[in-house]
Amino acid sequence: YKLYGGVNTFSPENIDILVTGDAFVSSGNILPLSVSVLNKNSSPIDSATLTVSYQKGEIDEENDATRDSNRQKIDLGSMATGETKTSDVKVVLFGKQGTRKIIKISLEYRSAGSSAAFVKESEYEVVITNAPLVISVDSPKEANPNQETSFNIKVVSNTDQISKNLVLVIDYPAGFIYKSSSPEPFSGDRVWSLGDLAPGASRNIIVSGNLSGDIDEEKAFKLSVGEQDPDSQSQIGTLYDKISYSIALTKPSIDVAFLIGGQNKEIYTLSSQNKIAGEVYWANNLSTSVENLEITAKLDGGVLNKNTVTVASGFYDAIN
């Protein structure tokens, strides 16, 4: 709002904020800025405080963005009519190549001899020229339901600065059951500590697990890498990059089923000394014929009498 006193007008419109600096910056590098404030009001201003705020890393809509909010405050005190004050600030921004980052500048002040507060706001846009990290995933594009699947994650430093206290977080899709990884997770089965990453250095993580679901269903994995939250070490405080990739569930090339007593179950309840009949069924799901197919069924266990095994079609290897 404005204050009128005779012919004098006291208003934020009479405050100029000028920001000078590079419009482009490499992710993770220091960006120096010069912020100048000019008081064009016809009277002095008091209690002037300059605030520079920005989102340090990538914006993650799924998580709390305020955790990564950075704010610098500079006390400018009083400013006479026509006076200019200049402050130098340094910011560090992270993001994907081509990301536009907004730096917000605000000046809060009061009119001399008045308790009324005024705010003048401005924005400065910066474009990220390169990502701090490159995340890649070597993984099959397709998998059979309940089949073990492995994927290799590689994180490579793409900056000339050391990236410190990095963590990798994986959000698994519904139906994925974690089995193992190398190296082992830092927390639970989805958080890995990458430590400090020197320029050009890399980290590799291999994750294995089983996917369950319907045929033709897409299973999406989400990978996030960033600086570890000092207040919660299993979370990312500053997000550097985030990618996702999908694995499609498909029919196996050959369907095989083993039936005992005409039933296809994982566990069978049988009476001792009774003769058991088992059958192997298979189907070709390919669009072409299959030649020289060999199916092996292994019979094992302390209660099995191998001398009683007979095969109607095929060959029984009693030795192996």
C-alpha cells in the first residue's frame, strides 16, 4: 500500500531492486550475485532487511520441499532518500540440465517514524547448464511374473566439485520383493549411502528381487539421489536428480506346470507308502516353434524311494 503526505508518496513502487550475475550456472557450483537496493522515496526508510531465498535442489512434489529451502538475510538498516546499498551473496543450486531456478529477493522495511511495514519483491532466474550427477540403470525391459530380476544402477559425478554425503533412495513398485543387493543397503532395503563422490567418480549398486503382477503390467521404479538429510539420515535433504524406469511383465517363453494327483499346488499332503502320479505339462508361448526342448524335473527328499520311480514318457536318471 502507499502512504501519502502532502505531495510525497511513500510506496514499494519507489524501491528498485537490481540483481546482477550470471544467467547460467553449472549444477553444484557457486553462483555469486550482487543485489542493489535503491530508495527513490522522498523520505528515508528504516529497519530494511533484504532476504534472498531459493530451492537448493530439485523440486520433489512427493516430499517436503521446505526441507531444502534456503534463505539468507542481510540487515541494511536505514537508507536515505536516493541512497543505494549493494550486497554480495553466494548461492549453490542443483538440478537437471536446462532446469530454470528462481531466486526470490524481498526487501522488508518501514517508513521513518512509522510502524507500517512494507515489502518489495523481485525474482532472478538462473538456468542449470549441466546436471551434478548422471544416473543410469542397466535392466531388462521385460520380466516374467515371480522370476528373479536384477538391475545395475550407476551414479556418475558430472561436476568439478566434490558431491558430499550422497544417498540413493529407491521407491519400489507394488509387487516387488527385495531379495539382495551389492553393496547392502544403508537403511532398510531401499536406501544406500554413496558417501562423497569426487569429480568423474562413480558408484555401482546391483539390486535383485522378484516381481509379481498381471501379464502386460508395467512396474515403475523411482530412483532419487541427493545430499543426506542431517536430521534424518535415511532421507534426502537436497535432491540432485530423480529418474524412473519400468519393467513390463510378460508371459514366459515356455509355460511349465508340474501336477501331482491332477493338482497344481506348491505343497501336497500325501499318505505314506501310496503310489504317487506326477505329470509335467508345458506350452509354447512363442510365435515360432521350439526345437530340441528339454525339461528336467528333480526328485529329492529323504522319504523318496528312488527304486520305485517309473517314467511313461522320457528318461529317468537314477544316479543324478
